[in-house]
Amino acid sequence: MDNWDEVRTAFQVARLGTVSGAAEVLGVHHATVIRHIDALETKLGVKLFQRHARGYTATEAGNDLLQVAQTTDDQFAQLSGRLKGRGSSVTGELVVTSLATFSPVLAPVLVGFREEHPELTVRYLTGDRLFRLEYGEAHVAIRAGAAPDQPDNVVQPFGHQALALYASKRYVERNGVPENEADFVNHSFVGHDAETRAPFNLWLREVVPLENIVYRTLDNRSMQDGVTAGAGIGFLPCSVAEKFDDLVQIEPSRPEWSAPLWLVTHVDLHRTAKVQSFLTYLKRAAKDWEV
Amino acid sequence: MDNWDEVRTAFQVARLGTVSGAAEVLGVHHATVIRHIDALETKLGVKLFQRHARGYTATEAGNDLLQVAQTTDDQFAQLSGRLKGRGSSVTGELVVTSLATFSPVLAPVLVGFREEHPELTVRYLTGDRLFRLEYGEAHVAIRAGAAPDQPDNVVQPFGHQALALYASKRYVERNGVPENEADFVNHSFVGHDAETRAPFNLWLREVVPLENIVYRTLDNRSMQDGVTAGAGIGFLPCSVAEKFDDLVQIEPSRPEWSAPLWLVTHVDLHRTAKVQSFLTYLKRAAKDWEV
DNA sequence: GATCCAATGTGAGAATTTGCACAGGATCAC
DNA sequence: GTGATCCTGTGCAAATTCTCACATTGGATC
């Protein structure tokens, strides 16, 4: 049974009772139908039909095939409907990935988008490793830093995330606020432990003596936790810091601190209504947290 | 969704994750697989797979198709097994048709055959009209009289059914037994009302005056009922008459009375194990009721 | 980091499939 | 019974599909 088209042909013949009728429904010549039936019967070693002048009537075997193929036909029709609809509707899953840093600002966006499309299930992936669009692990990725140049990816600039220096009120109460950059040597800082190429990190390493960076973490999220806990002065996205009453802005944001953001989708999914719809929504929402 | 082979191709790609693997399983060139996928995606307007260097990974839509096609594949495999088995095994239905006359002698044969093949369902069709093998109404037919010459039918001689003249004991007690053919004018007979070409009927019309045929029916079965009820002397198959203690044989069977019997099968079904098996069984059993 | 390997993708020829035209029956209606 | 119609079946030409060969591109491994 290695030729499903022949099964489909036999199905129509069994359903309609004539080769001509089946040929018309299938949109092929009736000679083709006859050949399909003959081939199928030969392969199976069973007569599916009895030939007579009025057409073909299914044998027991033919009726058995009719039953099975009927359900197959129904299921394929349903499948086709689902798939065609899926192309132009916003349903199913939407898988988004980004660095964990963006979780606080992205979560409201995702929630808002899902509310506009109740049939949608949102999966938001953050983790140690980079989730790869090429393997279909996500539909949309938000990446920071140098422009990704993966071949099959569609990359769009996504502005810059405004960053500023913050400290907790508790830290300020105990250590005051640095008057200028020269005063940084008298303060404690929270920074990356690894030598990342993030602009704000390069700036920090240049301006602040290494020994003043007293609290170092491997990821941005833990860095935020360090700042809010009062470990020292550190970089936070403004849009994140706004959510915490306990934080004091030490320095306002500067363009040179922020790394460019990129919106990345796989070329195969970029055109789909679901992804396009989300990208539009995302860009609109993102206007609020630009530099 | 008018090309089930493409669905099958997509199914294998979704299952195996690579075009090459699917091509090997399907026994076609990988270029063919790629074309099938492209065609299917174009027709559906949905990306089923994400292409990358390691192969194809199914999208949501592809996974949906995978689920549906998997069940289809399973069902087709089961169907194929059933159909192939049906060709060489004796299962399912066996549909036999004959004149109602043969019911008493055929019933034991059918029952015996079914006991040898418990998975078999026997349908025995007798009725006013002739059931037609061409339309698949029956697998095997037992016909009497002239050799059938339908084109697509396989006809085998099936001997002769021994016929003899019988009367009920009650009739004999009241009217005695005719001493010779000349004495027939003093007796009552049961015969066909219609002018059938059956040999025994022709003989009866010739030998017995029409007015002595006092009980006339349209079918053989009713004729038998007439004889057993004591309406007169009439023809019965010996094998049938033996089952009735109440009957007395007036004249022993003669070859010229019996019409030839024919075993008829449709050419499409003749070769099947089921039909062949039944024909063998039937011929063996029939040796008992020959002339 | 160079190399090997295993994938996908594409153009041209070959092979299979398909379509067409016509023949042959069988049934139905009148 | 006779014409009309509908169905199956088959030889031959056309068209589509498939195969083959080669290019290309990432990924893995040493």
C-alpha cells in the first residue's frame, strides 16, 4: 500500500460506482482511473471491484477500502481546512524567545497580544542557551548586540533599550550619590563578571576601577537583583527600573550605553499572518521603551 | 488536498526530519520529495517545514499533518493486511444463490462449509428474480437447464439432480399406485403451471393428459408442498424426498428427467481461495445426490 | 581552524504516467 | 426491435514527473 493516490482513486470508484464518474470527480481521464484500479488490485492480489457494463461495484474488499478511505478523506479535508486557516489566522502557538532581561517588559506585551487573540497560546522561552529559529524552536526572537547574520533569518532593527544607572534607596541613604564620574571611585558598583561586549559594560569597565565593581553576576537579571538589594550602583533598563519604587536613578540614560536590539524571525515564518501580526503589535508597544 | 501521495511524502519527512531519509524510505529520489513538499505547501499556503542545514523540522502545521497522516498510515497498513489476507484465506462473506428448490439439499452443505471455516458468514440468496453475478450480488450460483453463457462468468457442469416421481402415503392409501404409464390417466398429478423447458416437465406434459395435472404451481418448492400435502403424484429431487418419511416413490429416477446443473462464478472471483475452497467442498458433497 | 560529511537545492535528460480517440458492449426508452 | 446513450477498455502520442548529476551550504570532528 505504497501509493495513496491509487487508494484515493479506488475510493472514488467505490463511492460512485463508475469509472467515468470517479474520473470526473478526480479531474482525470477515465483511462487513468482504470489503470490505478488495476495496479492496486494487482499489488494487493485482491479484486476490489466487479466489472460490468453498468460500472464497477465494490466487492467485500472494495467496501472495506471504501470505509477506510472515507474516514481518510474526511480527515484530510478537516486537516486541509485547519492548515489553510492557520496560514491567515492568528491561532495555535506563538513561540517567542529573548534574553531573560526582557522578561519584565515583554511579559505585558505578550499578555496584551494574547488578549487580542484569545485562540493563541503564547510560549515565552528564556534560558541559558540561545534558542534557534532555524530549527523551529521559536517564531520570533529578540536579540541584542551586533546584528545577527544567520542566513535564513529575517532581521529587523528594533531600536535601543534605554539604560541608566540606578541604585536602591537603601544604598543611597548609606552612601549618597556620586557627584560626578570622578566620584565613582568612592562607590560600589554592580556589573557583569564576564567580559561581555555590551556597550554599557565596556563603559563601566573603562570608567570604574575594577575593584569598585564589588557585585558581579553572570546574567543581567541577577545584576538587577543585586542593585535592588542595595549591593551598589548598576545598569538597569529604564523600563524595568520604573516598576520599582525602591530605585533611584543615579545617571540618566545615554544613547551610547544601549546596545541595538534586533527582531529576528525565520524566513519561512516571517510572512505568516501570526508572526506579522505579532511584530506589528510588538513594534507599537516598543515605542514606549525606546531611548 | 487532492494529492494523497504528497501528503504521504510530507508525512515521512515530518516523521524522519530529513528529506534524504524520507526519500530512502519512500524509494524515490530526494529531489522528488522536495518537489512534493514545495507543491503541498504552495497549495495549502502554509509552511509545513522549516528548512535548515540539518534537515526539515515540522512547523505547527507540519506536526498537525504528521498526526493525521500517521493515523492514515496505520489504517492503510491494517487495511492492506486485511485485504491481502482476504485473498488467500476463507473469511468474510460467502454469497450463494440458487433456485429455491435446492435449499433443502444446499443448506447442509453450506452449514458444513461454514463449520470448516468459522470466520465465514454465509448468505444464501433465493428469490423470485435471478441474482446476478456480474453485479457482485453473489459469489457462486447454482443454475439448472441450458448452459449459461454470460460473458464474464465461469461455468462448470455440476452433474444432474436425480428426480423421481413421488406421492404422499395418504395419496397412495386413497388412490393406489399407477401400474404403468397408461394408468396415469387415472391419477392426479402435481406439475408446473408455466411451460418451463425443464425436461421432467416436458415429459410430464407429454405423458400425462393436461386435465390430470390437477395441482399446478409456479415454482418447484410449492410443487413439493403440493405433493407432500397429498395433491397427487409429482416430481421431487430424490435427495429432497429422502428427508420425508411420508413420501412414496412411484417411479425411480431416470436420467432423461433431470436437467443439467451448472456451477457459475464470476471470473473476477473465480480464482479467489474462498470461492475455490467452496467449489471443491460443494462438488465433493454433490457426489451424493447425483443421478 | 581545516577538512570531511551529510544535508538541501537545481538544471537536463529519461521514463513513467496521462490524455485522447475510438472500439465494443449493454441497457433503456419508445 | 431499434436507435440512443452510457459505460468500459486499449493503442498511441504528449506531457508531466522522476531520476541523475553536480553545486552548495552548514555542522561536526579531530
